[in-house]
Amino acid sequence: MSNLADDAAQAAGQGVGDISNDVNKADQDVSNAPQDAERGVDNAARDVGNAEGDAQQFDQGADNSYDQGKNQG
């Protein structure tokens, strides 16, 4: 019988510990949310900038090819 009480107390304590860990993780996730959002915006801005640079290089390459073809005429 004494093991049953000890086992129940241990299981209850473990459950409380698990809940406490979950609360701490949720608190950390909420605390990190602004940084995560800012990092997402920064990444999106960099991706847009890279795409714009790629489009400009493509445009310049097309212009150069057109000019070369025109000059070879």
C-alpha cells in the first residue's frame, strides 16, 4: 500500500513538472515571437532584394544581347 501512495505522489509531481515545463516553453515562445517576426520580415526583404537584383541582371543581359545582335546586323 505504501508504494501506491508514493507512486501516486510521484506521478502527480511529474505531471506538475511537465505542466511547468510546458508553461515555460510557451512563455519562451511568446517572448521570442517579436524577434522571430522581425527575422521573417528581414528574410523576406532580402529575398525581394535578391529577386530585384536578379531581374536587373536579366534585363541588362537582354539589353546587351540585343545590342550585340543589332551591331552584328
